[in-house]
Amino acid sequence: MENFPSVLESIEDLSKRQIDGVLGLAHRIKNRSDTPFYFSNKTPIIATSFLENSTRTKHSFEIAISKLGCTYIDFNSEKSSLKKGESLEQTLLTLNDQGVDLCIIRTSVSNQLSEFKEKPPIKIINGGDGVNEHPTQALLDVFTLIECGIELKGKTFCIAGDNIHSRVGHSLIKLLPQFGAKILLFGPKSFLPDQLPKEVEVTYDREEVLKRSDILYLLRVQTERHTHNEENNLLDYSEKYGFTLEMIESLSRKIPVLHPGPANIGVEICNQLINSKYYLGHEQVRNSIYLRMALIQAMLQNGAKNIGFNENTFFKF
Ligand code: CP
């Protein structure tokens, strides 16, 4: 695989060749036709630094790290010197000096990782930054569809719900066209971004979503990111924008329903739909381990070399 970026912040940081390489490797790891690589010189050390809550992303990275045979550091920001005012950059440089090879970071600050791209203090994978992007979730979603034999080329992929606050939605908009999918966004007007690539369509009509979608991707209403005014959107949300099993069963064709989780059951998705055969959420979680194993392996093996404050950057006494 060609050189991977030192900081994977956005889907745009990967070429299509690299994306295909990671998906292929994830498939081979899943099917045990490619065993995770053997670390001949040094067992890599990988840290996760989750500055915002997570169940799926954090634990799936932890399991992927353990399955790859790497040493794992669970960086606890609450107990760290970040609390004494140390910057995130100095923290990451310290981890690099301690021999940590890669850090997976989740932060509530959008674009916080951009500042590390020019002079990376350590290799970084974005585990979700504010409302900006969640590239590994988007990659595992596409991986799940491919693994389930669901074609993306020429298909209408509807992303329904709180699009404006959804970091995975933003990553999917960049990723799906590379696989030939057409994107349709649905939700209340105030949940849809003002500026969108011209090929992305928008609808406020749930009937149109049901008529046109080949794949339905539901998003959680992210109340923690809402202003007071936006709370009004929730009053009749499920009635106007939620999806039920009945709606999916009424279609003549059968469509898969995905959700990155966590779901607000009874808001964007009903209990019967989340427990139905159309729902691929459990497959998404299962596949996340293989996709993240492949991505870690690719970053470690093919990542750029010039990281941190190395011996060439200080004065020779
Ligand atoms: N999909 C996702 O990012 O879930 P968590 O917030 O539980 O990691």
C-alpha cells in the first residue's frame, strides 16, 4: 500500500487506492486468509485518548489493538496532565517520546486534529471530532455493505436525520460517491447543512425517501449538540421523521437499514425495526473490529516516518 497519512482526520486524507487496500485487508483478516502482521522488531504501542464518551468506537479499537497483539494504553484525560493545563500537542509529543506509535483520538472540538497535520507529534486516527468527521465509522459502514453483498454503484443511499450535527454523515458524503452511490439527505430543514456538494440531493418528504432509497442510514438526533431552539424539532420528530418496521415492510423491494449507534429508540427508529432482519447495526459493530485492525496495520506499516520531536530536530551538543 502507498504511504498512509500520519494524521487520518478525514476521508479526504485517503486515496481511493488506500481505501480499497484497507477494505481488502479487512476482508482477508475477517476470513482469516491474511493473518495480522508479525512485528519483528518491536511490539507497537497504541493509545486511545477519548476526550468525549464512546462505547462502540473506543472498545472496537481496543479489541482490534488486542487482536493485533499490540500493547494498549488507555489514556485517561481526566487523570492526565491535560488537567494541569498541558496542551494536547505536548501530551502527544510525550506519548511519542515514551514509544507510543499511534494514538486514536476522539474530541468534541471540530477540526482539532488539523493543527497536527503539518508537524505530526505522533500518528493519529480520528475517532470522531465534534461535528466534523468520523472516518473510521464511514469506512466500516461501506465495509459492512460490501460484506453483505449490497451493491453501492448507482444506488440511492439515504442519510436520514440530524445531518448537520453528524460527523459520520459528513464522512459518508465524502466516501460514498467514490463507490458510485447517489446521496439523498432527509430530515427537518434545520438539520440539513446549507452547503452541500452539488451531487447531494435533499428531501423533506419521508414518502420520497421510502420510494427512492436503496439503502437507508438513520442518524441519532444529537441533543447534546443542540441549541435551545433546536429542541423544538424533537416534539413530533418520530411522527414526521422516524422510521418504523411497517414502513420498510410495506415496500415491494427490501432495503437494508443501518445506524452508526447509539440509537434513540422511539425517535428516529422504532423498537420493532431495530430488532428486525432489515437492520444491519449488529453487523456494523461486528465488522468494525476487522476494519479497524486493517486500518491500524496500514497506518503502522505504511505510515509516513517523520513524526514527533526526533533527534534531528534538537541541537547537537
Ligand atoms: N458510532 C459511534 O461512534 O458510537 P460511539 O459513540 O458509541 O463510539
